Amino acid sequence: MSDAPLMPKATAVWLIDNTALTFDQIADFCVLHPLEVKGIADGDVAGSVRGIDPVSQNQLTREEIEKGEADPKYRLKLLRPKTVVVTKASKKKPKYTPVSKRQNRPDAIAWMVRNHPEVSDAQISKLLGTTKTTIQSIRDRSHWNSSNLEPRDPVALGLCKQMELDMVVKKAASKLPPEPVTDETSEGPRLRPAAETTAPAEPEGQKAPEDVDMSKVFSNFTDMDSEKSDS
């Protein structure tokens, strides 16, 4: 069988001393070679090993031993645990920042606050491994070193990876409300009237002719005739 009991040699010692099982049965149950089991029985192998009761360890039942003792061809079955121990998933540890880079963290926070106001304090805290109190103090300029802060890219400072920063910014941007639609953006540029687009273009440098006053034209001719008659 593929599964073996805990401490197989110590279990074999107990089975040899306390049962009438054959060497082959014990070897099969303890996943040992039959000659090794014979050596344990003869005292040549594991002489200083103390036997362990597989029944008290809930690895074998008394009924199973009796079946094996009644039939030398029967192979013992390892008792499966009735209860399953569920291990709780360990909580994700907070982001660790090397001591040498912690002094640059306020500069990185200032950079995030100035360049990405859409990113929440919780997201900045998780990205840079800082606290919301520190972020708020930098936002309202109540930080003890606020006058000396120099906004610097956290990626360049080695406080996070570019992919991590891009993911945070993208996630924050997706939560922003959509921009309001104006008349200009909704309707687009308007077309000019057909009368303007189909009218012939006027030659450059020339003015459109004005309406001619015919009374003035005829009065000019009258004046010319009177002058001729006087002459």
C-alpha cells in the first residue's frame, strides 16, 4: 500500500510484539521490506526503537488486526482520520519597506497626492505601505516635514513597481463619475448654411458692387447738356 503509518519501524515493533500477524502483513502495512521486519523481530534492526501502538494513535483498529490474524492473506488498511483539519489562510502581511527607503516615502506620498488625486488614501496606503494618518497629514500640509517634502515618483524611489502603480491608477479612474456631456460635445461642429457654401467666391481685393442710383446718373447727363447749350 502507498500510505504508511507514522514512525513505521516503531509501529512494526509493536505489531511484532503484540499481534500474531505475519511478517508479510506487517511489512505491507508499515511499507517495509519483509526481511527488514524479520530483522526487527530477530533484534538485528531497530533494536533501540520503542514500539508505538497504532490503535491508540488511531491508525489501525482492533477489528482490523483480528481480521489479519484470522487470514494471513488479508492486508491491513490504514485508518483514515475522521476529522479534517482546515487551516485558515494566513492574512496578507503589510507591505514591507526597507529602512533605507522609508525616509523617501513621504516624498512618494506627496507625488501621488499631487499627480493622482483620484487615488484614495486606502489605495495609497496599500501601495506604499504607509498609514492613512500620514497621507492625511501630507494632504493638509500638517506633516512635521511638510516644508521640505519633494514630490517624487514612487517607482523611481523603488517603493513600488510600475505595473502596481498603473493598476492602482486605472482602478481609481474607473470609479470616477462620467464627464457631463455639453452641447458642443454632443452635437459636434455645426454645418454652415447652404447659401454660404454654394455662393460663388468673390475675387480677392474686389468689393461687391453697390446699388446704382439711376436718378443721379440722369442728372449728370442733364448738367452736361446745359453746359453745351451755354457754350
